[in-house]
Amino acid sequence: MLLAILLPFLSFMVRGKILTGIICLILQITLIGWLPAAIWAALSLNSARAERRNEKLIRAIKQNQR
């Protein structure tokens, strides 16, 4: 999460979203764009974590139904 706030573009690049990271870097270059880029990266990170958590729950439910 700290990476998403301090270096938002790098947060995307580490997760394999290269094009999104480049767009975020362009936004981040301006001082005014830094805050939206950091918020975008943090929200994206939280969304990815929630998606993984949901997929794990769905797999567990499917296993218990068998």
C-alpha cells in the first residue's frame, strides 16, 4: 500500500499492468496529478485484493458443495 501511495506508477508495473502504469506515470509527472494517481493506485490495489478474496471464497464454496 505504501508503494501505491509513494510511487503509484510502480505499483501498477509490479502487478503486471504496464500500460496502466505508463498512463499513471504521465498523470503523476504533474504535481497536481500526483494525488489522483496515488488514489487511483490505492483503489486499484484494494480492488485486486477484494477480487482475489472473492475468488478464494467462491472456490471454497464450490468445494463444499461437492
